Amino acid sequence: MDAGRFSVDVAAVGMDGWPTAEGHVTVDVSADTQTQPVQLKLVPIDQAVCVPAVSKMDRWCQTEAASYGLNLQAIHGTDSDNIWAVGSRSGNVGSIWHWNGFRWRQEKTPGGPATLAAVWASSYDEAWAVGESNNGAVVWHWNANEQRWDDADGPQRLFSASPPLKAIWGSSTNDIWAAGGAKGPASDDLPVWHWDGHHWNKATVEHASSIRDIWGADAKHVWMVGENDTVLQLNGEQWQRPLDVPSNMGRSWSSVWVSPKNDVSLSDGDRQLVTLNEGKWTTDSNMKGDKPTRLRGSCGATGECDLWGIKGPQLVHLEAGGWKNVDEDRAEDGLSGLWALGSSSVWVAGEQGRIWELAPVDNVKRRIDRHSPPGYYIYDLWFDDQNRLWLFGERAWRWDCLLYTSRCV
């Protein structure tokens, strides 16, 4: 048996195939252990707060009675059973939610004013969230042992005296980069933070403006982009602007994505998308303003990649004829977070606590609502296996052939 600390989520499933209770436990296992007794308390899942979706085991359960004022900025995970979404509630209160495969749960946070902008998960027990608090940086770390998020600032005020952080990316649990606002009289001294598995270390990149996004292929191929045409590439241990990168004429870059083969895509969220492929830069520029504000990609076993983006309230996909809206009839509040688990699973998050996944259902890619905001209007409908019609908004309404029965979700 493998040794180490394991985080275990357990669900009890009823005769109808729906989860009826859930529990979580952290287990320490030694190398010579064959069996490990564990005490686990299962908490009943109130069926009144669970809404069926495409199938009985593919549904979302709203864990809070209301999501008023919840705006999510970023989403990331390690697989379909371990996904984090971060943002803030009204009053700039940091909020973090976790998806364990069948429901969202709001996790304990340090409290206090905070606006979270980015999240990165390296494993089930390792995740970081960054953002802003009182005009300074905030860094929170997932404490798997205590099942809560802790403030990583410490008594030395390591982060709070530094500009706010906007982006985070890592190649492993001991190689994580974070950056955000620049400082100095000209706002061109950029603090860049690196986690080596034990400590956060800060370096300053001169003549670089605030960063909006970070992405990489591995520990040696990492890129950052931001305001005032800032493009930085990791060169050994130094951050430098590549000499051959096309200029954006002083305009800001909004997002970057790097493929496993080190191909690079940069978008300004408006008119320009530039791509580095096999060492050659190409530019796609027009006046339509159709370029995404956020880029993420997914690649298959053959090396072919899909490029996804967010443009306002729409998820978009790069196709032969350009960017195409996905699920165009469902454009809603603004989207901010984007994560491509693979070509068959793309997650987005945004205003009003909305989270949904694009996934194949009956061989057709469809949208699956994973967490929806409250409201007395209807978002979706569904027929169950007993041919009953369900309508979903803040409340779930079921038609029982005589009248609609309301179930608060």
C-alpha cells in the first residue's frame, strides 16, 4: 500500500442512484499498513437542496441557500472530482467553493476583506488562491488536515505590503509562480513570487507592468502577460521579454496559454491574437474585437489542441472560420473563470456564482449547470425517468400532472 496522507470523500447512494449522505476524512497511512480503520461521520444530504441534471448521478446540489452577490473570478482543478472556484461576495468577502464530483461545498476561509482573482490546484491536498485585500496582496493556502483555507501572510506581512496578485500557475506542488500589480514611480517594477515547496521567494522584474495572466507547459517554459504590452518568458531563473514577440503597440495583453509542445497563444481580449508555433510567430488581427479576454486549451493524445476562450457572457471555441460562440442561446452574466480539463470537459465560472460545464451528452457537447444563482425565473427544465417535468430557478418546480410543486433549492 502507498504511504502518505490521503483525503477521502465518501458518498452513500440510495436505491434510486442518488447520493443520500456524504462525508470527508483525512487518513495517514504508513508503508507497512495493510488495513487502516477509519471513523467517518456521514452527513445526510437534504434532497430538497439537490437538483437533478442530465442523469441521476450527474446533478448539482446548492450548498448555500443563496448566492446573492457571489462573483467568481477563476476556476481550476486536478480532475473532474477536485475543482476549486474562487471569487468574492458582497462586501469584498473572499469566497471559495470546492467540487468533489457530485456537489459544491463552500469551504472555510480566513475571513476579512478579500477579493480573490486566481486559484491553482496541484493535488487533492495542495491548492493556492491569490488576490487583493486592503490594496495589498493576499495569498491563501488549502489546509487539508484541518479542511480550511489559511492566510499565508504570516506575522512578517510577506504579501500584504506587496501589490495585489492577479494570476497564479504551477508545474508541480513545489514550483508555483504568482504575479499581479507593479509598483514604483512609473509602475514598472514588477514583483514576481515563486513557491519552491517550502517558502515564497520574491524577485523584481524591471520595466514590466502589471500582470494579468500566467501559463506554462512545464517548469522551464512559463509565460506572463499584462498591461502596456508586457510579455515575459522564463529564461532559466530570469524573466525576460522575448525579442521576436510581435508588438501590441502599447496595448495590454489579457491572457496567455501554452500547449504541452510549448506553442504559445496571446490574446489582448479585443483585436489581436498572436501564436508561436514551431518557433514562428503569426498574428491574427482585425477590427471586429472578437478576441477572447481569457484563453485556455486542451490537447488530445495525438497532440492536437483545442483553444477555448471567454468573451463577455460567452464561451467561445477557435475553429477554422474563427471564434465561434458555444451555446449561443444561453449567453448570461459576465464570465471570468475558464478551465479546460480536456476536450470533453470545459468549465466556466462568473457573476452571480454561476458555474457550468461543457461536456458530451449522448455524443453531443452540451452545457450542464453545476451551480446557478438564485432568482425567480427559470434557467432549465428536465424530464425524469418517471416522465415528470422539472423547472429550475431559485426553486425547483415539479409538474405532477395536477399542479406545480415548489422545492426550494
